[in-house]
Amino acid sequence: MKENRQGCLLRLVNRLFETSKGFKKSLSLSKRLFRQAERPRNRRVPGLLFL
């Protein structure tokens, strides 16, 4: 019985760590996307067209 409880607890702890890793990964991705959105884009303003 004791080994089964330890194994169950270990699986639960591992699952929690895997979930937190996924959360951190998605959080860093969203931070990167927001940083890219905040940056001013260096777009060239089109000049006058010659008619």
C-alpha cells in the first residue's frame, strides 16, 4: 500500500510541474507577442506617385 501511495503522489507532483512548465511557456510567448506589438514598426511611407 505504501508504494502505491508514493507512486500516486509522485505522479500528482509530476503532473503539477508539467502544468506549470506549460503555463510558463505560454506566458513567455504572450509577453513576446505584446512586446512585438508595442514596438513601433519601421514602415516606409510611400512617396508621391509619378503620373
